[in-house]
Amino acid sequence: MSFEKPYEGLKVVDLSQGLAGPYCGMLMAQQGADVIKIEPQGGDWARLIGGVYGDHTAYSIVANMGKRALAVNLKSEPSGQIVDRLIADADVFIEGYRPGVAERLGYGYDRLQALNPGLIYVSVSGFGQCGPMRDRPAMDPMLQAFSGFVAENTGMDGTPHHTPVSYFDMSTGLYAQQALAAALYARRDGAEGRKIEVSLLEAAASIQAVRLLSGYRTGPRRASTAPSGTFRTSDGHIQINIVRDHEFETFCKLLDLDELWQNQKYRSIAGRLEDIDILNDHVRAITEGWKAAELSDLLSGAGLQNEVVQTYRDLVRHPQAEAVGVFSWLQQEGADDPWPVPNIPGLPAFVPGDAAAQSPRVGQHTRQILTELGYAKDQIDALYAQGVVA
């Protein structure tokens, strides 16, 4: 055990698919746990979303690095014995089925708790374990719409937008992992295991708590600074936020907007907010004549908040990201060149070629895991031949 690998020696059986549950398991693996990913012989469905490179997608890489993979047909009778052997001496079990499915498969909390009283059981669902929507499918875009996020994400065009960033899947995994960490800490004194229930619905509400409380009280989002927004330039876009009154004075001097500064109403943020559309129109007419980087340099030199709107490729190659060490370049099977994988904040950077920096292929460690469970070579060969494992 060490600060870098505090969960070394712990065993996690991860029966979840997609992103939320597997991301929780991946975080455990990065901190030293032996995380065994159990998936169907055709693979976790996250391996099929977006661009596919061999057994991998961006989703499956982020969710599964550092794990060992066991591919098994859970509907075959011998598979239950295999999974039970794994769970019998595991510390953690993670499942991400719709409510009731784990029980039907034989992996509900009551049976597993009887099999292993110290087991910490993490159940990740979409809309929660009860209520009228408990059985509905709930991928991240659905929770974005349901939770109010899409309604808030209007931008300057006034149209609600979904975002391709999996905010709620990722935050669900983070919330699940922090609850799991607390449970493991409590169990150090010999306490029995427990069941932890986490849903995308709860995570979506919690991660939006500040805006949610404000929006509940005051209604739809309104600008809090003026001028502010994303403005077109001659070669792209720039984000500008002018907050304090003296910043607005500086802004007007830099861009020759003396007529605006002379208006006494605009010398306070309250007055500017009243006419935010007028101010933004003035700014828009000016920014279109600038190159984004040149305008950013001018504003940044005066200490004004702004950033050029970048692409992901811009971010990955930016000197600031390189200086901080935001990314590690990791080769994964199926792709000819390495992926720029974000390092996990607070943890050591990924080391290219290290086991923790590799996402397993479907069933990559099946034979190894079965051998550790005590199966002889001929027994393992038979399981392969019968289609129980792959």
C-alpha cells in the first residue's frame, strides 16, 4: 500500500457496462485495486459507440484502463460458478443494470451479501431504484434533457442544446467512487459490507447544484456579466467576460468604445446588464474585424478575462496543457498511433506501456483469471469449447 496505490490488495468485480459504473471501477484500478471486468463475449456495449478501433472506442479506453478482462456468457450455468468464485473473496462488486436485472441474473445484493458478508456492493442506475421511471433507459443525453441541463444550455441563440460531453456518466462514476472510498474506510475496523446506490439522476442534480438552486429560485438563466459571451472573429471565436466596472473601462479604452464609457448607465454592472444585447452587438461588430489570437493577446495583456475558443486538438497541443502534464500519450491495441488520454487529477500520470495505462481487449485475461481461480488447463479448454468463456 502507498499514497499512489492505496487500494493495492483489494479485489473489485466489475459487472457494469457503459461509462458510469466502469469509470468508478477504472478509478479503483488506477489506485491499485485488482479490478476484474466481466463482460459478454461480444464485449461491453461501450466498445461499439463512436469510432471503433479493434476492441476499443474512446468510451471503453477511458472506462477500463488498468483492469483485467474476463469474457463470459452469464446465461450459461457454469458461468455462475466462475463469477461466484470471484465474488467470494472480492472486496467490491459493481453492477450497472436497470433495477431488478441483477437480481434476475442471480447477482442481487442479498444473495451476494450472504456469499460474502464483507462485500461492498455498488449499484449504478439511470433514474434510481424506485419511482415511475426506474425502468427507463437512461444514457447521458437523456439525463441532460431530464435534469434541466439542456434547457439551461441555450447559448446566445436561445435554442436548448445537448452537449456531446458525458458530464453525467462521468460524474456518476466519480460520486460512486467517493462513496465507495468512504465505505472502504469505514470497513477497515471489521464492519460488514453494505450496498451503495448511485444514479445518473442524482449525479446530474448534484453536479448542477449551484445553478440548479439559483435557477429554481430565479428561473431561466440570465447573464450575470456584460458584455459577455462567445463572439465571432475573422478566423474563429473568442469568449469574453467583463465583470468589474474598471474592467469595462479598460475594455472600452482598448477597443475605442469611448461612447459606451461616457454613458453613465454603463459604469455599473446593473446598468450594463439592462442593455446587454446592445453592448453585445457593439462588441460583436468589433470582434469580427479581429483575429482571435491577436484580440486575445490584447485583452489578456490588460488582465481582462477571455479565451480563444479551441478545439480538442488545440487543447491537446497547447503549451499550457503540456506544461501542466494534462495528457499522457498512450498506445492502445487497434489504433496505429497513441491516444492523448487525460491524466486523472491528483493521481500520478499514466506511464505509457504500464498495465494501468492499458485498456484490455474483450476477454484478454480470461485464461489467467480462471487459472487463479483454480481451474485446470483441461477445464479451461472445455469452458472455451462450450462457449462459456471467450
